[in-house]
Amino acid sequence: MSLGIVVPAYRPDVDALRGYVRALEDRLSPERIRIESDAADPETAAALTDLAGAFDAVSVNAVPDRRGKGAAVTAGFEALDTSVLAFVDADGATPVESAVDVIGPVRRGAVSVAVGSRRHPDADVTMHQGHLRRFLGDGFAWLARRVVGSTGARLYDYQCGAKALTAEVWRAVRDHLHQPGFAWDLEFVAVAAACGYRVREVPITWEDKPGSTVAPVRDTAAMFAGLLRARHRAGIVSGSAVHRSIARDPGPPLVDRATDPAGGDRATDRAVDPGVDGRGPG
């Protein structure tokens, strides 16, 4: 099955990204790798242009503002025409061998949705976090398993920056996704499960990258709100009478906003995982 990979990138280390892209090409031979670049300075923009020129399969879509991870991934998926869609974070925190483990089952047709997991008991994680971020991240993951898990996808980790899905799944969920930041992952998994797709959780090797700009208290509060919105959205999709009775018009789906070349209703949600920050856009 043909493969397209989106790499959301907010001011990435281009040298490191170049090596990561080369490894993705060598191990996965994707038809397309699309780098979604947010708010790059002129030097980074020029370096990304050079990077794209060095690989036949690589293209760069650069926007001047910071859209959010979910908006960037959505725009990238909409631009792909492959049978399998995947995304990985630009910092390379998910090694290529783990990306292969996540993408492989979908590409073989064994499952429709696969998500990498840093919190799975069999995952191998190297952490650089402070105690507060780790505590908040663990607490949030515990709560997410109970809230989003009720949709049918009870996972250890919803927000790892490595996911793969078929084009069929994307067509089913795209119009139900509204959260542009890191809460997009929660909403995507919840809606996919509500649509009847089984989500396979794949333990990965993960090296948390230092230098996060996350504000733990503020961003944790934003993530809690995103968690509730994800559960509500899944309830509407699954036909819950309760959720439909309290539903309000959420406005246009993210797919309409994220691909609007004029900017449209540009997203402002900066919700991130307080436990592990992939440093993609968000």
C-alpha cells in the first residue's frame, strides 16, 4: 500500500530533521514525505527548501504563523493521495525502527489505525522531564484512559507523535475533528473508535527531547478542556442521545480551516501533553 508521511515542524533543527528524513526514506520508502512548517525564520525556511531539494519524495508546505500540531497534520493529510497516511514528530523522538513498527501493520492491511505508545508497559522510554511535568503527564494519561477509553479505545497513550491510518479512516473522521493543537490526537483516536475502527496501540522506543517550552499548569488546564471536547465529539459521532441533546454548533471542521489558504478561522488552541512535548507545532 502506498505511504505518505506528514512531519509537523515548528522551527525544527533542520540538520537533525534531514537525517531523520533520510532514515524514513531508507526504511519505509514512502511515496511522499510532506513537511508542514510553521512560523519558520528565513534561515530555517531556506534550509528546509534545501532539504526538500535533496530528496525526490519530500515537499515542504511553509506557513508564516503557528497553526498548531493538529492543523498542520490535517493540512498535510489533505494534501496526500496515498493509501496509508502517517505522521511523526520532526524532532525524531520516535526512532525510525519504531515508526516502522507503527506504520507496518496498517501498510500490511492488518489494522486500520495504529498509534505509537510511550506509556505502554513494553515501551522503552528515556526521559528528560522535571518532576512536575512527569507527575502532570502521568495523571493526565490516567484520566484520558478513563474518559476517552469509554469510546472503545482504551489506551495507555493517546498523544504520542507517531500514528498511522488508512485513507478510508481519514475520510471517515476528517469532518468530525475540530481541535487544532495537541488535543487533536485525543479527538482523532476518540472519533476513530466511535466510527467503529479498532485502534492498535504499539509500544515504541522513545527519547524525550529536552528544551520544552511547555507551561505545565496552563497547558494542563487546556488539555483537560480538550479531553472533554474529544469525548463529547465521539459521543455525537456514535449517536449518543445525551451528547446530541447538548451539542452546539462547533463551527466548521478543522479540515476546512487548516486548508484555507487565506487563513480563515485560524486556530489558536495551544493545548499540549503536559507530560511529553514532541515540540511539533502546537
